Amino acid sequence: MEAEAGSDQALQELVDRLYHFRDHYFDTHSVEDAGRKQQDVADELAKTLLQVQKFEGCVKNKSMYLLQKGKALNVTAEYSREAEEALAKSVKLDPGLVEAWNHLGEVYWKKGDITSARTCFSGALNHCKNKVSLRNLSMVLRQVHSEDGDARSQNVMESVKHAKEAVQMDVQDGTSWYILGNAYLSLFFSTGQTSKISQQALNSYAKAEKVDPTATCNPDLHLNRATLHTYEESYAEALKGYARAAQLDPAWPEPALREQQLLDFVSKLNTLLMNKGKVKAKKLQSMLGSLKLSHLGPCADGNYQTASGKKAILEQKPLSALVPGTNGGSVVLGKVVFSLTTEQKIPFTFGLVDMENSCYAVMVYNMAESWGVLIGDSVAIPEPHLKHQEIQHKGKTFAFRSLRVETPLLLVVNGKAQSASCQAAATVVYRPQSE
């Protein structure tokens, strides 16, 4: 019996070493070796499986052997039919084997069978509350397809709840903190993009890196955080994050693509702002000369409703008079001289020139696909939120000023407030299946 117990422990240690090799790859390899990681892990798996086979018949029960074999096969990011078969047999022999249920759920997750994955993680929790099942269930809930918007929102809320529970069970687990960050990221986009929730996501990612040094080598963490930075218009941080993700996983095209798309957007925007959209001086003066007080619409007639719910007349100011942050009680007015959209279509960006000939970018979020403004339109922006952009990335430098508008409903175009049909919710794009 002692020999069998020793075999059980030796087998577990063998498979644990395989996972340590994968998770701590950059402890012994440089970032320049990132392109080799996938193959190196596959080679290590092949060597481990040869050793695992020697334990067949030596371990004290068949279910434990099948668990470790299936766990080893599940070390790669790809779905493994052999892993599914081994783990399915393991839980059939011992339904109380929580670790086997968790790995089987991960296999189904990689297979794209979300329903079976959810069943595995929920079943594991029925046997024993554990952080792995909680955080995996958090991931699955965010991927459950539903046509019902309320149901989707409820799933995201439940996802955050389970991720929080996982963190509470072990506050030193970096993976749990990372998945909590992703849960907050989804919550951010599904509940109106409040700054509090975005900060909770950023704090969770930072905590993951603090408690677990291997988290700094997680390309998904860098890409997901860069996605949030992009939406928050922290473009320098976003570019840095995309570049880091691309460096850590050269075989994954998405980070490099996002980095180049954002760099192209910032470069084009910077050029358009400097040239005022290439509108000729004479035409621009004619456009500005047509600006009227009536173009301020409700902002000038006392019908503008402030954040506190009170109606007020706003003070018209030139763009140059704005200060960073929200300029309460103020309104700016100008002419559209260009428009620019990103590959993701968010934000809708246009250049606004005022009577002083200042040209600022205006970033509009949560707009319907059909919404937009045309060159020559008069646009008033009440209580504008100003940001100074200073970006340095890979030898390139950009500097400009931008106004953030959370919804087109806040704008007054050609003297008219925008209708509710102009608004639509943003969506989040990241790589959830690799969590």
C-alpha cells in the first residue's frame, strides 16, 4: 500500500512539473524565446506522457491515474480528445474527484461546448467549494449565449460574484485576480461603462501581477487590459499592452493587429488635427462664419439639463479655455472638419474647429451604427470632458487634445438635440477562451 501511495504522489509531482514548466516558462527562458514556447511545452508533454504510462497499474486507483493523464494532456491551449476521454472515465469511476471535473470542464471549454463545461464546474462545486471551479464558472457564464439582454446581464453579474468568491478563497492566487479583472471588464461594457468598474478591472489586473509574477507573462492579461485602456483613451498604455502581448505570444496575431490599428488611428488623427482636416483656409472661414447662437440649441435657451437634474443656460467658451477633465457649466461650439472611425467602429471620431481656429478631436461612444456627423455640421458639446494626449511609441510621438462624449445624446447638431435612436451600447472584444 505504501508503494502505491508513493506512486500516486510521484505521478502527481510528474504532472505538476509539466504545468510548472508551462506557467514559469519565462523564469528560465527569455522573451525572445516566446515563439518557441508552444513547441517546447508540446515536447515536454510528450516526455511527460512517456513517464505517465509507466505508472499505469502502479497507482492505487484507476481514477487517479486517468486524472493525471487527462490533466497532462490538457496542458496545451488546444482541445484534446484523449484528455476528454481520460477525464470522463476518471469522473465516472470517482464522481467525487473535483480536480478531474475541473479539468474535464476546461476540455469542454476548449472544445466550445459551453453547456457541458458549465455542468462540470457546477457539479464540482456541489462536491466541494473551490477556487478553480468558481473562477472557471465565472468564465463560462460570460460565454453563455442568450438573446435576452437581461439574461446576459444577469450572467455577467453572476460571473463577477463567482470570481470574487474565488479571490476570497485565496487572495494570493494571481489567476483568480486575473479572471476577476476579466469579469469586471465584461461588466464595464454591459452596464454603462462607469469609471468605478473600469478601475476595479484595472486594480484586479494589477493585483494579479503583484501576487503572481507569472501573470506579467500572460499575453491575454496584457491584451484585455489594453482593450480597456483603449476605450478609456489611455492610448500610450494601450499600445504598450498590445506590444507586450504580441511579444509574449508571437503566434497570436490579434495583439500585433490591434497595436498597428491603434497606431494607425492615432497617426491619422494627429495629422488630420494638425491640418484641420485639409479644409482650405477660405472654406474654413466661410464655415465658421455661418456659426450661429441658435446652433447651441437647448444649451443656450435654458433647457439644458445638467447632471444634477437642473435646467440651466451654459456659458459658451472657446476650446482653448477648457481645462482637463469635465468642464461643468460650459459649452463649446464649432464646425466639423473631418471624421475618422477605427476598425472596431468605436469611437466615432471627428475634428471640431471653433471661432479661434483651434482644432480638437471629439470621441463619441455608444452611438448607433447609422449615426454620424458631416463635414460642415455645427456641433455644440455641453460640459465637455477634455483630455491632453501625449503618446510616445516605438520612436513615434503624438500630441493632441480630445473631448470625450459618452453618448451622441449629449451633442447638439445643427441646433438640434439627438434622438434616442442615435444611441447603442458598446461591446467588449477580448480572448475569453484562453482565460
